[in-house]
Amino acid sequence: MQGATKRPNPLPRWILFMVLALAAFPLWQYLIWYLTPIRPIKLLIIDKTSLTREQPSERNTLNWVLRHGRYGPNPERLYDLRDDFWGFVPTTGTQYQLKGLEHLSRNERKQLLAHTDAAYFCDTYGVYQQDWSPQPNLATGELSPLLYGGLSPADLEAMQSLYQAGKPIIGEFNLVADPTSPALGEAAAKLFGFRPTGWTGRYIHQLRATDNPDLPGWLPRLYQQQTHQPWKFEGSGLILVHRQGRVLVFPSQQTPLVPQLVTNTETQQTWGIPAVTPYPFWFEIITASPDIPVISHLTLPLESPEELQTLAKANIPLQFPAVIGTLAPPHPRFYFAADFADNPVPLRMSHFYGIWHLRFLFYNRQDPEDRRQFFWEYYQPLMHKIFDRIQKNR
């Protein structure tokens, strides 16, 4: 019939079904996660460097693992990243609360530890005045007063109590460095089974200070004081800083100087982690005690004769322990000689069951500077293994 229009053929039912199934897939992931029973584990979390209440970066990845694994302080609720920790607690505006173990009586601490399954000392670096409430008259790179931070005698006492009780303790980067006193740091390091060398380091994507607002202001200042030379570095590079103020700078040449986490075959199978993982953030150089297992080493990507000679003169090894520890009795403990719990991953993604199998969508495998690769491939599976075993053995 003239003027009639031809209707388009409808989509085959199987195609329509596939489209609807794919669209509903995230909903099913969320429902499975939400309906999974909460697994109780009483975890004592210490974070003295939390600058925001809603998104505390210094324990961001720890919160992710706790929520994704459906761990809670009791079977009724999950951990709340805003309140379920001890340390520096932001409140409103420039107000804050100090909620450290040192503010409890000895009897209160004893009661708290009696009901604790494990402890995680995420960050004891603390908060400085310039970080919390910037002072306009403070010169760039000048050290501002410490508001709160460092390992306290009460923290060390808690570690020792849990250690003697055979309960797992987990420590992390900067636990024994400034502003912690040398005496307390030495005692804590001995407990975890390592000795600090005083050296810390980090890969920096842009050494030119004017192009990188995240470059620590004290770094160029210390370098200039030490060498009497201006800070003229550009591009990416690796920096090493000693506790006494010495600074070493290794600019990248053709490839980024990103350190690598290296794990042997047996340990890979035990903890579900890969053989090699780029790690482009803060780390410290330690030596491990003979009686503590080394899970992974960190390797510095330096190979030129000049670079190796500089390391040798400073007594810095090319490879050193990065993760040490065990869950075996009588003293289960782990130490991460790097800033593991600080990583830019969105917490909302932790609410989807099986999200790990889609991890290739969330980082660039070809970019060694992408810190999210470390989270998805290394930290997340390692911490799930650790918490699973702690929860089953509690």
C-alpha cells in the first residue's frame, strides 16, 4: 500500500536478555556483597595522620579491605572509617579530638586489649600545624610545630601486651621514624623483627618544584643545605632521605625509576600475590631479623656505575625487605616497610562482590607510576588472606 512505512525488525530476544543481564550485573554484585554475613574481628586501628573525617587517606585501603571483606567489630555492623580508630580525629572546621591510647587509664587500656583480636598501626607520623591549619607566615619548606603524632609509650605498651598474648600485630611505614623517639622506635622495631637504617625513599613523578605541589617543601631545602647547590632537577626520579637530613637524588633517564616489590614463588602461592609489582610511593630501608620470614623484597631500579657507587658509599643495599611477618604462633606479626594503607582507590567499589576479577578496568598496567596497580594486585589480596586467617583463628 502506498505511503505505508516498514517497521524495523525487533531485536532478537537473546540479545535483549544479554543487554539486561549486563545492566543488572552490578546490582547482583552489590546484593551478594550486602547479603553476605558480617565476619566479626575486633581490630585496634591506630591512625595519627587523619586529616579529613570522611576520606582518611592514611588508612584508605585498609578501610576498603575491611568493607569489601564484610569485617566488623561485631556481627551487627561493619567498621565505620570515621570513628572506629584511635589517633587524630577531625571533627568540624579546624576542630579536632585527640583519641590516643595514652588518653586512657592503664585499666581502660587493659580492658580494651583484652577484647582485641589484632592491631594495625597504620600511621604514627602525626599532624603538623601547617598540614592542619596553614600559617601564611610560615616559609616554604620550614618545619611547622607538631600537633600530635609519634609512637607513644602507651602504644608500645599495647604492642607488647598483644605480642605476649600471641595476638597479631601489624605495623607500617614510619612507625619507628620521626617524630617517634629513638628509644621507643628501637623497642618497637625489635618487637616486629627488624632494624631501621634511617633511610626512607620515594619515586617522584615530577622533581621540578613549580610543577609538583606534592613535592615536600623540606626536600629542596635539605638538598641545598647539604650540597650548597640549587635544586634544578626536572622530570621524574628516585629520592632517598636519611633521618639525619642527608638527601640523595637519582633523576630518571629513559625509563621511570620505580622500585619493584619482588616475591618468590613459594610466598606468591601462600599469600596470593604476584612475582613483581611496581611500587611508586614512600618506603623505608630496613634489615630483617634472622628469625622473621621475608614475604617480599623491594628492589631499587638503579644500575649505572655512578648510581651503584653512590649507594655503596651510603651503605644502601640495592634490595632489602619490604614485607616481613608470619601468622604462626607464638608471636604473629607483620611489618610493611612502605606506606601501604595510603592509596587512591574509591571506597564505593568495595561494595561489589567479585570486583577483584574486574580489576584490569581500574588501573593502567602499562603505567608503573599508577599506584592503584599495587593496591589491586598486591595489598588487597595480601590483606584479605591475613584477615581471613585472623578471623578464623580468633
